[in-house]
Amino acid sequence: MTERFPSPGTPATVVPDTAGHGDRPPPPRFAYDAHTWKEIAHLLANLPVSLIGFVYVVTTLFTGVGLTVTVIGFPVLAAGLMGARLLGRAERARARKLLGVRVEEPSRLPRRGARGFWPQLWMAVKDPVGWRTVLYALIRLPWGVLTFAVTLTGLFVLWPVLPFIVRGLANADRVMVRGLLSPSDELERRIAELESDRGVVVDTAAADLRRIERDLHDGAQARLVNLAMGLGLAKEKLLEDPDSAAAMVEEAHGEVKLALQELRDLARGIHPAVLTDRGLDAALSSVASRCTVPVKVTVDLAERPAAAIEGIAYFTVSELLQNVSKHSAARSAAVDVWRSEDRLFLQVRDDGRGGARLDGGTGMRGLADRLGAVDGLFVVESPEGGPTTVTAELPWRDRSGALAEDARTVGRASGDAAGRGAGEAAEGAAAGAAVRGRRWG
């Protein structure tokens, strides 16, 4: 399904939630209408459906709980709860078809933060949607017997007032469906999402630290080691062979330039100075200038977002443009950045060969996970043959409040650094005095 995003410069339209307000049936009448017959069919089907659900829940639940003393107990219990979710989906569909009850489907179990089998298993065992469905199936059997008996008897004995009796029983069914088969409340859903996203943030931060360490070790550090060795050899040859020493110094000068360039590239990868000084427009224009295809950059922002959101937006567009250069075979590309109410939108388009996918090995999955960790969205539209359109959405945070917090943090860090600097200066002065004493003693 393709998601629709507001175009640049267009505010988002808020659609009111009308769930639960358009599913009220008409008042019951003595004449049997279509709504009454649907309710009768629902009540008569309660007995076989509830019997199936009760047997399934009792079998899987008691088997899983009984086997929890062994290794296979929790997997059986988790599988039973996941199957209960399917029972709940079938019951919601039946209520929607016969009772007109429109209940939203619960969100799927989050998978991003479940690193490994056991975390995923524990997430399934404590699933509140599954446990509410189990409770629904347990209390439905006696209710199913009651509604089946009353409705079947009423068809032959109480048929003149049966529509009113059926309506009362069906309303009780509606209450059960809304109360036990509805999605989790907002707080519960947010807790599950935050638990999932926390793992993504930790993994991303660890991967970034490993990348910085690897780049320093393999790049600038290796060049500085070669530089030290070259200068040492030049020092030894300075008196014996000045020409060779001069050549070595010239070579060392080139190594210094390369090391400085690698350090600049590494600093740009951590947080580019142009982004801090001039904002997204200048930073993205700088990234676009290094792309192998012409890129048109349009940034429509009246003010700058918070530094964290700005950094995520910058690196998202930067990686997408790298993909355009490496994989798309495009002739041109375009980048649009705009704000719509409390959301920041990024869109990167190219006229390449298309076929981009989240699981295609081009870093798309990592971008989607990083944006999801900050309540963002990441949508890829890339049919075979092109064009490719990638749209990212981030929550907007004002820069003023974020800057105040950053200033307090920097102030505390500066105070700590000043204290450390004074101590280091005192240690350096003492060491210098000791060296001079040895030299002149």
C-alpha cells in the first residue's frame, strides 16, 4: 500500500477519528429486517465458535503452563498466544460483518528490538492482546450456550418480541468485542514501541563507535605512524644526505595533508561543521555537490529544527544520495525538505533504474530502523525501471528548547573540562620543571 504524504508547503489535514460512531444499528422493530437477521445469525453461531475457541485456549494454555517447568513450555505458550491473536482477528471480522462493530486491528508485535530468540519469545508471552483474547474465549462458552438457547427458542416461542431480545443480547456481544478485542491503549502501545526502539538506538550507537574506531585505526592513525617513521629517518639523514632528508620531509608533508583530510572526513561523518553553522540547506547542498549526478536541492523551512532531528535528516539524505551515486544509474536527482505542522518531511527522487528495497543490501533497512527509533517513517517507492522516490518523515522539535538544554549540558561539560585542564596544566608545569632540573643538574 502506498502512503500519501503532504506535498512541500502544504499543511497536513487532520482526519477525525470516527471509529465506533458509525456502527450503531437502527432501533429494533417487530418486523424482521436485515439487521435483525444478521444479529440472529451471530447469536446462533456463538455456540460453535465459542466452543472452538474454548477448546483451543484450554488446550494450548494449560499445556503451555504445565510445560513451563521444561524448556518447551514457554515456546508452546507463546505459540498459543499468537494463535489467540488469530482467533481475535476472526472474531473482530465476524462482529464487523454481522454486528457492524468496527474495531481497529491491534498492531503487530514489535520485532526491531527483539534481538534473538529469547527476547522475541518473552515479548510474545507477555503480549496483552493475546491474553485479552484468551479471557474473551474463556468467558464466551457459557455466553454462547445461553445466546444459542435463547435465540433458538425465541424463533419458535417468542418470535413476536424476538427482535428486542436479540438486540439486547447482540449489544452485550458488542460490549465484549469492544472491551476485550480492541487494540491496547495508547500508553501500553507506546511502552512497547519504546522498549523496541531502545535496542535499535543502542545497537546503532555501538555500530557508530566501532566505525569511528575502525576509521581512526585504519586511516589517520596509520598515516601518523608512517609520518613519525619518515620524520625519524629524515632526522638521521639530515647531516649525511640533506637531499634525501628533504625528499623524506616532502613526503611526510604529503602524509600530513592526507591525514588531515581523513580527519576532516571523519569529523564530517560525525557531525559536519557546515550543518552546525549554516543549517540543512547549505549542508545538503554540500552533500549534493559531491554526488555523481546533478542534484536539485530545495529546502523550505522557516526555521531550523532541533540539532538532533537536523542531524538525522542530514545523514538520511546523505546516505540516500550515496545510494543514488552507487546503485541507481540515474541521470538526475532531487531533494526536497519541508515542514508540515509538527512533522519534518524529506524526499529524495531519482530517474534511475529503480528496484530499491528495504532488504536490498543498500542500507535502506538501517535507515528505516533509525528513523523508527525516533517515531519517524521511511517509505520506498521504487518500481523496476524507475523512478525511485524515498520519503522520510521525522517529528519536528523546535530548536529553542533543544538549544537551552544543550547549553546547560555544554556548561556542565565546560566546567568539568576547565577543572581537568587546570589539573593537566599543573601536572605539565611540574613535569617541565623536573625535566629542566635534570637537564641543568
